[in-house]
Amino acid sequence: MAKKLYVGNLSYNTSEDSLRNLFAEFGNVASAKIIFDRETGNSKGFGFVEMGSDEEASAAITGTNGREVDGRQIRVNEAMDKPRRDRGAGGYGGGNW
């Protein structure tokens, strides 16, 4: 089963291809995505990499956390699930009005 990793402190010049190549050293990279600001189109300095297995993800964390990439020391750890937001009742908790 694939495991998603958070990659922080990325240089604004790091590309998704270079991120994928860095993590491919540790196994199958299912996806590599850098997060961009919607308004400016600039990198937000973090992204996510999805590795093919738990073992590959562990090896990637050990092998990349603290490594210098494009002049920045990156932080890599297991990604946390994004909390689900209640979209009912205009985002005010869904109470009866």
C-alpha cells in the first residue's frame, strides 16, 4: 500500500521532476506534487511524495530528512491526513436554524 510523505522547507526552485528523482532512489514513486499558491503561482515551499510501500517510505524518510536539496535542508516525515471539513449549513456546523 502506498504511503504519503510530507516534504517541507523546499527551495522555491525545486521542481516536481527533481523531487520525484530524489525519492526514486528509495523505491517506486507513485506521485510527487509541489504545492503552489493559487493567486501568485509560486511554490509554497512544501509538497508531497507518495511512495509505493511502507518500507520504501521509511527508507525515503531516513535517506532524505535533513538532506540539502537546492540549497535548503529539507524536512521529510509521514504526511498526516487532512481533517475533513463539514460543508453543510454554510460551514457553520450544520445546526438547525
